[in-house]
Amino acid sequence: MTEENKNNNIKYIISLTFRLCVTCVIVAALLGLVNKITEPTITELKWQNTVAAMEAVVSDPEAVEFSDAMELTQDLTDAASAAGARLTEAYPISESGESAGYALTVVASGSQGTIEMMIGVDEEDIVTGVSIVDNSETPGIGSKVMGNELTSNGVGVLDQFTGLGVSDTPLTVGTNIDAISGATVSSRGVTAGVNAALAVAAVLD
């Protein structure tokens, strides 16, 4: 290779590198701009979905107010973990300016992955409702639990937790909790989530 060809190759490599760098800078700037534009909308939609989930687990959605998520302490996360689930969010609930309990987001293991649920607990550490936020349970089996289908006792599998409290723990499938036939693992996952929520509520007292 002649000296001239070597120089031309070096110039080409430098030119190509420069163009790639410029392209990367432009793409990064565009992505940043898109994120800046869409982030407020995404945040608002997420909050609306969170509020909808919280409203589904309180006894009177129109009478209460929800605060922003509180900071999770080690005691709270440890309590949930010891009960078999992971605490991800805790929202204080108030009524007429007075504390009315909490809406707690917990994640527990199901049959096909994790089950994310919102659980309402009042000031007396009593469950006011359970709402499934996300799951990957098997359609037609575990999905029956997620859809709150009736147990053999004629009560919705999620509804049966309403009215239970810390004094009823540990909640156990086959003892004080009924499972959907063929979906025992999914039922146990939700039960673990409720146990975790009640454990957290006890720490919050």
C-alpha cells in the first residue's frame, strides 16, 4: 500500500468516526427531547392508574383522599418480606383530614411469575379491598383468581380477604382462605400479598 493510500485510509477512518459521533449526539438529543415531552404525560397516566387501583380497595372512594407515596423504611420492607411478598409502594389515606389507613402495593410470587396487587388497610388494620394491578397467571386457571371468580363458598376469591385483619393472620389457603379449584398457587400468591400488607400495617401503627 502506497503512502498516499495509507493517508487516504486514515482520513476516511477519521471522517467516518466524526460522522458517527455527530449522529450519536443528534440521536441522544432527540431521545432526550422526546422523553422530556412525554414524561409528564406518562407520569400523569401512571398516577391516574394508581388512583384507580387505590379507589378499588377502599370502602368509600369518594370520601377519602390519597397522598403521594411515602418513603419506605427498612422495617416496612422487612415486614413484607417476612410475610412472603415485596412492598413497593405505600400511600397514606385520609378522611376529613384524619388518617384512614393505607393503600399498599405489594408483589408476590404466582404460578407463572409475579402478581402485583393493591391492598387497602384501614386504621384498625382491617383489609378493605384487594385489586390486582398486574400478573402473568395462566389464562383459564390462575386468571380466575385475578378476575375474582367465586370460590366454592360463593364468595369472590379476592373479596374473601375484605374484613380480615392482623388478628386473623397468618392467612393460609386451606385453613382460613379458600382457593379457586386448580389455581391453588395463584391463590397462595394473593394470600401472601395480603399477609404482607397486614404485616406492614402492623408496623405502621
